[in-house]
Amino acid sequence: MRRKRLEDAKSAVSEMLDLPREIMLNLPRITMIGNNQMIVENHKGVIEYTPERIRVNSSIGVIRIQGKDMKLKNIAADDIMITGGMKGIEFI
């Protein structure tokens, strides 16, 4: 209950100050260009990496990307770039 109130307060402050919600609430931000490039910001690390499946940990759970010939092009503390033929994204 207390956590919900804290998230509600952060969301309200974010709206009042016109700040991006993903920053205030530590949410992942996913940007896709077509189905062959994805950037995941505010991640918490890579859990699994194969050319057919990549799993990324985040504050809202695991993000699973499925596809073909996928590669991690860039892994930084705050974002990950994935390239290849992406076929599906799931939030687990």
C-alpha cells in the first residue's frame, strides 16, 4: 500500500514538473526502429543472450525479445542496443 502511494506521488510530481515518467519512476524506455533495431534504456542487466532470444531485466520485470540473428551492439550502464530480425517482445 505504501509503495503504491509513493509511486502515485512520483507520478504526480512528474506530471507537475513536466518530467519524463520513465525517469521519475525508473521505468524502462524501449525505442524501436522498424523490426531490426531496439534500444532499451533504464535496464538492470542482460539475463540471457542467444541469436534467437534476449532477456533483459528491468524494474517492471523481464523483457523478452525473440527473433533471428540478433546481436547486442552496445551495452552501457544505462542502455542496450539490439540489432537483428526481431519478431516479438514480451513483458514477463
